[in-house]
Amino acid sequence: MGIESAPLLAALHEVTFRGGEVWDATSFAALLSGQGTDATVALVGESPAGFILSRTILDETEILTLAVHPDFRRKGIGKSLVQNVLRKGKVFLEVAVCNNSASALYEKCGFVKAGVRRGYYRDGSDAQVLVSSNV
């Protein structure tokens, strides 16, 4: 998906992260214009059900965000999106320490804890740094 998908990604991000840090279409357009940044959208029928945004630099890939619409959760969409990115090799990400469902998903996908970033989010909360163990 290219820059033209920024409004769609922003809309999915907003419904997924209500009450949290939501990225707007301008933010997605800026990210997608960067080299090595990819977005993959999952469809259920013709409905966008979720997406994953990642950036690859040299031999490392970072998952920037993963969003699955609340209506489509617990159907394997998030896992499928993550597994698609894992094909790129070594992958890392940050996830809020309080986001137990996301942490469980990443653990099922083979990620292991590599550290903590204190005060990582705007609200001052911490993030776990996770790294894929598939390499």
C-alpha cells in the first residue's frame, strides 16, 4: 500500500486505538513516503479488517504499528499480518507494558522480551521492546 492508503490506515488506527495514541493521515503519509516502509492491509471480503506498518533498514525490520478493527479481532488476522512481516528476517517492535492482548499475540508469534523503554509513550507509560526469535 502506498501514500494513497494513508486515510484508510488512519481510519483503522483511530477505531482500533480509541483513547490512545492515534496517528492521522498526514502521519501515515509521511511514514509511507520513507524508504523501506510498507503497509499491508488485511481484507475480510471487501472490508478492511486490519493492517500492519513496518520499516526495513538493511537487515532489520521494525513493526511500527499493527491495527485490527474491533469487529474482526480474535480471527487470526493480527497473527497473519505479523507472520507476513516475519518473513523479512529479524523483526523488533515496542508494545505498551499494559497491552496484554498484543503482548500475548507477539509471544505466540515467537517474539521475546529484549528490554524496556521507560516513558516511551506520550502519557509517560513504558514500552516493552520485543525481538523475533525466528532468526
